[in-house]
Amino acid sequence: MSHTQDGSELLTGPGAGGLLGSAVGNSGGVLHSWQLDHVDHRPGRSTKALYRTQVSWPELDGPQAPAREELFGASAHIGEQEKDLYVAEQTLVMTDGDIDVRVWRYPHDPWLPMLPRVCYPDIVGRTLAELGVHLGPDPSAPIAIDVVSYRPGRRAVLRASQEGAAVFLKVMQPHRSGEIVDRHHRLLAAGVPVPEVMAHHEGLVVLRELPGRPLSRAVIDEGVDACRGEDLVALLDRLPASMYSVPLRPPWTDSVDFYAGIVASSVPALGPRLDALVREIREGLGSLEQRMDMRPHDVVHGDFYEAQVFVEDGRVVGLLDIDTVGPGRRADDLACLLAHLSVLADYGNAGRIDRAMQERVETAISTWHRTFAERVDPTELALRSAGVVLSLATGPHRQQETAWEAATEAIVRVAEEWVARARRAEAATRERLAQAQAQSQAPLTGQRPVAPATELTPGDDSPTQERRIDQIVQG
């Protein structure tokens, strides 16, 4: 098998067809066509991929039966034993001595043993009943299943509905579900509007549906009227201090080299621009450490963006996906939201959202950015936003979007715009600090200065006060 060190070339190139054909044939089927749907590439370590295929099963459906769509997953690992592998019986492993490739038919993901128990309408009802969860008033009514997301080997989220009632089924590696349930209980007890856990069992967590609708939909339809920026900050401030004791959630900017490497491996022409981005983000954050405390003082969500927030009638009513709640910096969460929204707004340039939607999102970004920059340092906010955008640049290739190369370049450009904004913010801050220093060294005239309307108390020259003044200077 010809391959790169991490298997990415093998799983994303023409050779993947041979692997899939062998796996399908080993199960008694015939592969007619295949298309790469999703790839999770960790350069130098491993690659996981998801494929949409057309397969016929002569022994099951008869020799004349038409082909049907099937999903297949594949994983390539280099020189180390696969971790957290739970069910391997329905997978096929192929090797050439250097690299092992494991192929499976969805939903028999070897890392997610509960996935087959919730993917089929006739089985999910029994699974929920065994866990004491009942949907609609008529248990015999059909259950509809929608796959919200699936990351091979990592997690899946499905929505099961029956006669207007719905629950969300979060499937993960079994060793993680107990921790996730505990987090939900602790946050609910603190008054954070996260989904209620209805049941759970070894890698499956059943969550009650939140009220309202996702901010991702509301901001496109309503723009800044979807909710107030102050309410978004207040939602994060409700995260309880007790969660500060859990393991540190590294900020996205800690991994900018990693994400840049992924993007550069898929679009090599972007290499010089990615190198410059990484350098400016690193150097910018390093400079901030010279004038402010950069330690993690807050409890953060860890992946705070518009799809995770639910709103209703202009109010924030829910928060999803709290797996990464823990110690961090408030700027990380606020930057994560701005980064995602800025990529969404840029979709208007490619025609993926219409101009009116684009303008509503851009207005929301501008308004909420002003609010956020009053709470955290504006330079840090912009640099952290650039780092998150850079992580999003891995998405078009991973999700195999149409024209993913152009989409990747567009996201890199958005990251560059955030870095430019950080430069402007830092220049304004340094100018203000220089002016303040010059004024403090001015000779005394014997005249008493006019007192400000609000007296500054000792300590008000802290970074928080500096950020407030800086925001006024920038308008």
C-alpha cells in the first residue's frame, strides 16, 4: 500500500477504493461507487475517514436488487496500538507491515459501541424503553431519527422524535459518558440552562430538547435582535466556580501550529501565509504577557459558538455541548463566537448566504464585538479570534465541501483580517499608555485639576479599566 506516514494519502486518494472494495466483498457485497464524505487528519499520527458508497448485497437482497447507499468508516494508525477500541468484531483490518487500516460499516463504529442501538427506528424505541425514556403518548407510533453529526471514532449526535416529542442521543466512547453526565448535573444545579439528562448508559447520554432555537439560525434571520451581547457574557459568567477544578481546557491558540499544519498539508500553496499567521498570533500573545496577566482566571465553555446557544424572544434560554467546560480565559469563549460568526458572514462573499443575511450577521458581529471588548482586552480578543478561525480552516477539506480549496483560502483570509485588527487594537493601546505616561510626568502647575464625573479608585488603572478606555478611544 502506498501511503504517507499518517495514512492520509491512502484514505483520501484513489487507493481508498481498493480498501472499501475489499471490506465490502469480505461481507458479501459489491462496491459500485464511493465518495469521500469526511476526513479527520492528524498529521504524522492518524487519519479517520467517512465514505458514502453505493453497494449491492446479492446474498441479502437478491442478484437483481439495485445498489443502496451505505456509509463506511476507515481508520489508519501508525506504529502505535489503537486506543479505546471497544467492538472490533464487525471490522476488517488490513496491513502492509507499516500501517494498519481498519474499515467498518456504519453504524458499527468500533469506538462507539452504543451507536447501533440508536440508529435504527425499530431498535431505538427498545433502547429508550430499557432506559425508562418514553417519547410520544403512543409507544407504537413510529420514531424518526435524524443524524445531527457523526465524527468517526469520536462521537455522534442523533435526534429521535415521535409525535412531536424529541430527545437528543449523544453517543461517545463509554469511558467518557459518566463525566459528561456529572457536568450536566453540576451546571443545572448552578442555574446554567443546559439540557436535562433523561438517562444514560455506557457511552450513551439521552438529553431533553432545549426550548427556543439555535442562535445560528436566529442571527441569520434577526441579526443583533436575536439576543444581547451582554446576555451572552452573562451566560458564561454563570458557569460555576466549582468547574475550575477540572482539567484545563487549552485555548485554540495553543494549537495554531497544529491547525496550520493540517491546512498546509491539504493546500500547500497557503503555507507562507499560514506561517505568517502563526508567527503573528504567537508573537502577539507573547507581547501581551508583558503588560497583563494571561493566566486562566475564568471558567469557560471551551467551544462557545452560535450553534451551542439557544435563544427565544431575544433572550438566551439554553447552552449545549458542555464537554469542555473548565478553567480558561473569558477571551477564549468570546473569541470563539466571533470567529465562527466571521466565517459565517464571509459565506455571503461566496453566495452561501444572501446579502441581507450577511449584513445581519455582520451587524451582530460589530455590536457584540464592542460589548466583548469592554470585558476583555481587545488585542487578545482579536488574536484569539484569529486562532479559532485558523482551526476552522481545516473544515472544508475535512467535510469535503464543494470547492473546498477556495473555501479554505477564504477562511485563512478571515484569520488574517483578525490579526490585522489585533495590530490596530494594540497600536491604540500603546498610544493611550504613552499619553497616560506623558501626562503623569508633566510638571505640576499648582492648580488643582478638574475631577472627573466618576472618581477613579485605587486599582482602576488595571487591565479592565484600560480595556474600557481603549474601547472608547477606538469608538
